[in-house]
Amino acid sequence: MQIINFDDIYMRGGSSSELPPHIKILLEATVSQLSWVKDPELVYNRVALEFRPPMVMESQFSKMDEHVEEAKYFNNLILNGLSDEIRFAISQILLSGCFSQIKPTHNFRVKIADIWDGSEGCDWHNDSIEGGDFVALVYLSDHDVWSKDLGGCFQYGRVPYRDGDGYFIDYSGRANEIDINGTVYPSSGSIVVINNHNHFMTHRCFKLKSPNEKRITLTIGFDIEVKKDFSSESVVYWPNDICVS
């Protein structure tokens, strides 16, 4: 199994691998128990009610200057409402062998979690305004090997520094400058982790050729924290001091 390489994440914007078989089975079982409904916003095919409490489902971001605080509030609302079983499954992904490069020295802190089925397609962007330092995207589909002809792939890369760049970069306007450093196809059980705290790192996803194609994406925004005791096992921290090992 190829491990997630954090050197590549820092320098190239991302790194990908595959979940260990037992973690994939755990995640598939957990996802099968979710309450899936048609996405009322019609962005995706389906969303899970466990990740869309009523206040989130009915929300609208009305003012740009309030967006960040609203997003953080709703992210915490989602995390606090997840069941122990869902938190356990997500935590086991971060504690899996995929992260063996940093587990000896770091713990994890979950900042956001979301799940959907489908791919709306989105241009180059960065999520750092409201996510964790890193974002893991885990894919479940009907294909152990995803065909390029299905669409729905994910790419990450880096936009070069330009004198005068501020925090907000027009990624789509500078698409021809972006170095594409990785392409990930959503084969079932694949995982990609991207750099979400360097705004020169960017990513995009492509629309599915068939809107009915199953492409479930579990998104985990997280930070890493240096352990006080390197001899201790890694743990995953959630809001309200919930700890999963």
C-alpha cells in the first residue's frame, strides 16, 4: 500500500493512496446505513441527512462577510450531530496505514466532514477559508478500477506566485499557469489528501459523463498536531473533547 506522502502534499499540493481493505469494508458498511435523499439544491445526486441537519439543509449564506463564521458554525453543527459509529469510521481512516508517515509523531483534529453522491464539476479553487489545514477525499463507487471515460476525476496542482498576489487568487482566470501535479480517479476505496492551508495550492473536479453514476465522496477537513509523547498511539480529536483511537 502506498502511504500518503506529506512531503508531496506540502510541495506539490496532494498525495493519493487506497484504503486498506478492512477500512474500506467498514466505510462501505457505515455509508450503507446513512439516510440518503435527493439533493434539494440539485448540486449532487444525493446527500445524507446525517450530514445535513435541518438548519444546514435550510440555510442560505446571505452576506459574504459573514460566510466564514456561518460556515464554521454549520460545520460544528454537523460534527456535533454525527453518531459515534460515523465518527469511529471516519477516525479509522485517519488512523489507518495510509497515514503511517505522520502517525508516529502527530494526532489528528477533525474540522469538517461531509458526504455526497455525484460530481457537479468545479473549476480550480481552494477551500482554506473554512476547512482544515488538510482535506482528505475518500471515494466509494461501483468500480474497483475507474475508467477515464466516466469523467469525474480529481486534479490538484499549484499556481505560481505572481508579484502582488493577495490571499484571494483568481484560479480559474490563471488556469493556464497552473502546474497539474496529480490526477486521481475515484476508484472505490481511493483517497487523496490535499494541501488546504497554502493558497497557492489548488484543485478541481470534473463532471460525470453520466449523472446516474455512483461516485460517493467523503470529505474530511483536518489539522495535525504534534504529540506531547511520541510513544503514545495516535488519536483523532473531535469537537467537545471527543477523542477516538
